[in-house]
Amino acid sequence: MTVLEHDIKLRGELLRDEPMSQHTSWRTGGTARTFYTPADRQDLLVFLQSLQADEKIVFLGLGSNLLVRDGGIDATVICLHGALTGLTIVEGDAGEGVVYAEAGVACAQLARFGAQHNLAGSEFFAGIPGTVGGALAMNAGAFGSETWQFVERVETIDRGGRVRSRQPDDYNVRYRSVEGPQHEWFLAAFFRLERDPGGGGKDRIKEMLNKRNVAQPIGVYSCGSVFRNPPGDYAGRLIEASGLKGYRIGGAEVSRKHANFIINDGKASAHDIEQLISYVQKQVESAHGVHLHPEVHIIGDPL
């Protein structure tokens, strides 16, 4: 068993062999051996302490940056979306405000919250199809802004249930990459934002989303951008210039609207998508001498 069976008082939902296709935006992939959604932070602490010391743990938000292979995950998946949902203004001076957001809060919700409270800077989160925890883990960005440029401090938890407060200096933050203390996961962040007396945040969010809807495929199964932009260029431009728009492997297709998106037509296996990612990398490197690095995390076992 992955969970110790003595003296445990869990309040969340514990599932076995849970299909990850129900929890990822690509809507494909195998099962997780154990899948847990905690009731709250204290319940998460108890659950982490109940796990065997060598149990592999995967934290999950909205599953928008994740490809689970068809053989599934021989691990415990902990889903924070719908569990850690705290969102509030905690402090700030005359010119700034600090928003506290737990890891399970959807980025779009954070963007709206900032606008509702006349704070500027968080609008770009509306273009990130994930949670605060995921945005922190990869320094997610959109519309020219990135997550960590607004982070004042974060809270983390380790597998023993110990909660820590950490500063940005504890992390090596780069474009779509964050390296920090091992075996710790983000619980929450404090975002410092400028006050916006004019209250134009809602309009800025609307304008950003209109631009996104024109340029990107919406309402289809995808993970958002598949590849990081290389220095001085755009992954989508390189893929399109390689003639790959519309290229298919099985049920996976390079989007005809934006080449840095791979679409599941509803029948794609995780293997189809992974093979298409590899094919795009090889073709772009052959045509342009640039190796594209995926933003998406690929985990699990093949069939």
C-alpha cells in the first residue's frame, strides 16, 4: 500500500487507478495508481505524513501543462485544484497591495480578483490555463509578463508536512523554469501588485483575452503552448516555417491556427502526442538548426 493504514483520519477523496484523462487538458493518458484531493491544507499535511517514505508524489493543478503516458503513473497524484483555494488581500501600502493566493486557485481567478480590487499587474494571469501552484513551478507567463516578477514570498510544504516561508532568492528563476529546494511543493504565494485607482483591470483582461482568442485555438483539447520560445525567436514561427501546421500523427495534430499548439481531436493517445512532439523537434532542428524545448511535462510509463 502507498498509504499507511494505521491511525489515519483523512477527510479528502482517495481514489485508486484514477484515469488521468479526466484531469488533464489534453484529455488523454493512463491511470494514476493513487489519486488524492485533500479537504484543505491540514488534511494535505496529514496525507503527506501518511505516505511511505519512498512513495513518488506528483502534484497536480488543472493538468494544463502535463502529458501522462498511456501506461499511467506508478505514483501518488495529489490534486490541489478545488482544495487550496484561499484568495485574499493581506497587506499593502499606499501605492501597492499584496494578494495571497493558494496553490489551487485558478490563474484566471487570480487575474479577476486583482481587477476587482483595483490592483494592476495580475491581468496576464487570465491567459494562463492553470493554477497558481503550476504557474509558480514553471514561471508561467503570458502577454509579456511572468509569474515570479510579482512574487514577494511563497509558502511550501515538504513530504513530512513541514510548512516553510521562502523568499524568491531561494529559487533560481528563469524563462519557464524554476529550481529550488528539493522535495518541497508550493502551497501559496504572496503577489505584490500596484494599486490602480482608475480601475481599468477588467478592460485590460478583456482586451488580452480577445487577442488570445484571435491568435490561439480555443475550445479544443490542448495543453496551451507546447514548446518554449527560443532566444530571439518564437517556437510557433519556426514550426509554421517548417511547414508543419496541420501535420498529424494519429489523433494528434499541429494546430492550423497557432503552430505551437498540438490538438487532440478526441481520439489521440498520449503516444500520438509524444510522437508528434518529437517529430516537430526533429523537423525544426533539421530546417532551422534550433532545438525546441517542451514547456509541457511528460510523465508516466508507455504501454
